[in-house]
Amino acid sequence: MKHEPNISNEEVELIHKAQQGDQRAFTELVKKYESTIYSFAFKVCRDEEKASETMQDTFINVFRKLKQYKGDAQFSTWLYQIVTNNCLMKRRKNKLDRHSVSLGLPDDSSSDSQSEEILQPIHTIPLQITPQDEVVNNELRERLDQAILKLPMEQRIVFILRDVEGRSSEETAKILKISVAAAKSRLRRARMVLQEQLREYVTP
Amino acid sequence: MRTKHPETLCCRDIAKHVCENLDENIDSPLCRKIKKHLQTCPECSEDLSVLKKTIELYREYPEPILPAVRKKNILTAIVHAPKNEQRKAIRHR
């Protein structure tokens, strides 16, 4: 395995051991990255159940593919490639499920997939705040969730990687296996949609 | 009303370039033109502040906490997943 400069020696050793089948080393890797992966999955799908499923699928894939990791990219970049792929796969699967269910429904129920996603229940996160803040915060979180769910998944992922998690255009492009220009273009479109969705709310 | 600045950039160009260069080099000739436009165009200036505030709100969104039961379930699922695959493979022979 090549030694990627941003990976610590301890992590290289841990990955190497896990690749050799050391279950304890693999468990350590899971513990190290589970919150990161869950957090990212939640930011993308805004749903606790879907985020948990995505995280679980991601680590199953990591377990199966770990030997394919050669150390030529940061381990976190490689993990993000897997989790973003799972988010996109889940979205496609949901579309197929909805399509098969909608076959027997009357025409007026077949609205577009993005609108349907907004109608799904949004799970909120328990916060330790005062009751007075709670209403405002809940309303704001709901607005943010609804606005981001209007974005196509590809744009949503780019927005989260770039603007929320602060990753570079180059790393975002590498994670999604697209060109830097395509990543910038998706980010621009995502920002414009969110800006319009939230304009009323953020303008004093 | 939105203005056009023929010698510099129009508002549509500003929206495009501001989005692409929000966190990038602010000393390039293009960014200097953008800054100049923003100083004289209240609409574009407001757009930029709405965009910055929007991004800030998403950054401030509380970090979700992974429930303990989920942590336990991941390892169980991982340990059992390959075995399930093996069983499937045997069944399909």
C-alpha cells in the first residue's frame, strides 16, 4: 500500500491490519469513521432511518472492498466515494420503488419525484435549547430541510461537500469522479436554488 | 431595477461568478471587477448576502448524533453480511 502523506502511520497500520482480516482493526476503523459517515448521510437525506441504512451499507461495502484500497487517495476520500455512491443508489432505488407503487394509482397522484420527497416526514434532531427558541429553531430546520430536499441528489451532495463540510472543489470532484468544472457547475446551481428558497427567510 | 454594466460585468455574470468564486482568490482581475460591481449594485449585493447567510445556516445546522443502538447494529450487520452472501451463493448453486 502506498503511503498517502495526509494519513498517520497509525492509520496506515490499522488499514493494513484490517485488510489482512484483523477484525479488531476493522472495528477500530468503523468506530473512527461511523459518526462522520452518519453525519454526512444525514445531511444528504435529512432522515435518521435513511442515514442509518446508508451508513450500514457503506461499512458493509468498505468491509468487502477494503483490499481494493491502495492508499493513493486519502482514506476519508475513499470512504466518501462509497457513501456518496450509496446515497445515489438509495435515491435510484427509492425512485424505482415509487414508480412500481404508482403504476396502479390515478393520474393526479403521480407528482414529480422531488415534490414527493418533500412530502415525506422529516425527522428532526433532539436539541438542548430553551422552549422559546424551540419553535423558531424547529421552523428554521424544517425550512432548511425542505429547501435542500428540493435539490437533485447530485447537486445536494456537492453543496454539502463544498459549502457545509468545506472540502475543496478538487476533492469534491475526486469523490464524485467528475471534473472540477462539473463540480463547480453543480455547486452554482445548488446555491442559486437554495438562495431563492430561503431568500424570504433570511432577508431582514 | 437590475442594471447592466457594459464595460464590466452584467448582474447575471455576477451571480454566476460569485457562486463559482465565493471562497476563492479575491485578488484576480475578475474578482476585482466583481467587487466593483457589488459596490454599485444593491441587488447583487443583497443576493450575495442572502447566499452567505444561506450557507451559514446550513453550516450551523446541529450535527446529528448517531444513536448508540445504531452503532451496535453496524458491527452486527457487517459481521453477518458476508455470511449471508455465502449462504445466498450456496443456495444458488
